Amino acid sequence: MIALFDRLLAPLLRTLDPEQAHALALAALKHAPLPRAAPDDQKLRVQAFGLTFPNPVGVAAGFDKNAEVPDQLLRLGFGFVETGGVTPRPQPGNPRPRLFRLDADAAVINRLGFNSDGVEAVAARLAARKDAPGIVGINIGANKDTTDRAADYVACIERLAPVASFLTVNVSSPNTPGLRNLQEATALDDLLSRVIDARERAKGAARAPLLLKIAPDLTLGDLDDVVGLARRHRIDGMIVGNTTIGRPPSLRERAKATEPGGLSGRPLFALSTRMLAETFVRAEGAFPLIGAGGIDSGAAAFAKIKAGASLVQLYTGLIFRGVGLVGAIKRDLVDMMRIGNFDTLGQAVGRDAAALTAEPWPA
Ligand SMILES: Cc1cc2nc3c(=O)[nH]c(=O)nc-3n(C[C@H](O)[C@H](O)[C@H](O)COP(=O)(O)O)c2cc1C
């Protein structure tokens, strides 16, 4: 069924405008009679943030912004889904066109700017599936025109903590002016105090893990501060990371590369994996990390794990490789564990981190 989904849909999606293609993919997922995913190999099981993940491969934020298809994504074989980003009030995001496919680079540039149905609509959808199996988290952001950004995160947490498996504080979207300044030490200290406090106060919630998602463009000095604060505030984990505002010189689609926005996909792999390793050595095991950025194969997923990721997420790889990618990654991970003599994925986490931090900075 999954192979059929890719074979029928992929050629059509490639002919469409990227945003129309995405809407069609969501509609197809909503209506396809997907069978329940086959049980995963026990070796792929991961314990993190107090949750048990059947496998480490998740859907990154942005694919299912409004929590319309989380259970269908789980049926494709993902070990977890991060829905969102959601903002407190509905907002349209930036004017179109705002999503660009760089086919020759297996990359995407987006400047969607948090188009969102708003927290009420998303909370209702998550509440309706709350008792269904599977780990479904939610990525939260701030409205573009808000004056107190931290208050927006607090509002989202209060509403979503009772219905989400985990919450991700996204301070790394490049498409809301000023949002990434929340990664600066003083602002982040204040934000983390307030979001942790909101999570503790959220009524009726089993204590939802709170994760912090950062940009791959931070300086290492900034990263020292961010990881230090995440540790001090006892954040449950970090996601490394979001899209980059950088444009690697290797990009072949030079005209599209000039579009403003965040770059994702294969050209992001080297930088995001290096930042993951840098975060791992600074976190010293205080919390688990999720690695995202340019994963489009089992080898790329395993490289993220060895750089320090307990779990991985992908989005752009799905656009170029189709939904069969998740099964391929899981099969390859099991093979690579056998070849490397790893009984659990945990044994591989961070194996290469120190060595990676000694390499020249990726171009
Ligand atoms: C179209 C699009 C929308 C995204 N929206 C969000 C978002 O709302 N919140 C967020 O934290 N990350 C968002 N991301 C970033 C992804 O979650 C991910 O961190 C990034 O794309 C790197 O992974 P990839 O190379 O596998 O795509 C978005 C990415 C894309 C391509």
C-alpha cells in the first residue's frame, strides 16, 4: 500500500506547485485506507523523555502543522509525529509563493511564517485522538503581531499540555522576524522559566516533556549559553535543529537559492549534524537529543545517532524519497546495528560526537 501510494502520487506531486503538492499529499493521507503499521523490530525501541518510542524515526514539525493526519503518519511506520508549529491565534502566514523546491539539491526553502489554524482548532483535534496509541507531540510558536512572545508560548502550553505527548518550544523559525532572538541568553532564561512554570501548572496533564528546538546557525558561544540554560531549567530534551538561513556554496539551484527563508534537506545535513555533535558534548547526557536536518537514508539517520541523537526526525526527505523512506531507514538501521554489533540504539548514541567536533567546520 505504501509503495502504491508513492508510485501513484509521487510523479503527480512533482508537477505541482510545492504548496499545492503538500495540500494534495495531506488530502491523500487523510483518505487513503492505510493499514496499521507492522510491529517494529524490538532493537529499534528507544526510551527517552519518559516515553517509549517503537522506533526512532519521527516526522518533523511543519509537515502536519494543524494536526490533521497524525494517526495516518503513524500508520506509515513512523515512531512518533511532531505536529505544529501552532500559534495561539489563527494566522495566514506570509504571502505566496513561500515554498520552493530545489530539485537538483534535494532541498526546500520555506518562508511560510507559521501559517496556523490556531491553538483552539489544533487542541480540539489532538483531544479527539488523545487516547489513541502512538506518540504525537506539538511544536509551538508565537503569533507574528504579538507583543509578549513568551506569553504566546505559555498560552499554547496551557492549552496543549493535556493533549500532547510532548511539547516543543520552537525559538528557531527564521520566518517570524525577531523570533530567533529568543535564543539569546537573557531572553531564553526568561522564556524557559515561564514555559516550565506553565507546564507545571497545566491542569489534567501527565507531565508532558518539554523540548527546545534550536537553529543550526547559532555560534558555538551562543550554543554554550543555550545548552547551559536548558540544563539549568531542566528542559527534557533538545531538537537540533531547524532550517538554516545559510546557503552552502555547493547549491546547484542558484536562482532559487536566493529566495529568503529557511533551507532544509540534503544540503543541511553536514551543518545540522555538526551542531548536533556540538550540543551532545555540551549536554553531557543531561537530556536526550533529537537530530533533524537532511535525513534521506538509513546511513544519514545512523550518522545522526552516532553524532548524538537518541531519536531522529525528517521532513524534506519525504518530499524527494516518498513515504517508503521510513521503512527503508528502519530496515537499514537494523542492518547497521547488526554490522556494528549494537544490541540497542542507545549503545551507538554519540559514538562519533567528539571526533566530529574536531573536524573542520562544514562549508
Ligand atoms: C515547509 C516546512 C515547514 C516547516 N515548519 C516548521 C515549523 O512550523 N516548526 C518547526 O519547528 N520547524 C519547521 N520546519 C523545520 C523542520 O521541522 C526541520 O527541522 C527541518 O526542515 C530540517 O529537517 P529536514 O531537512 O528533514 O526537512 C519546517 C520545514 C519545512 C520544510
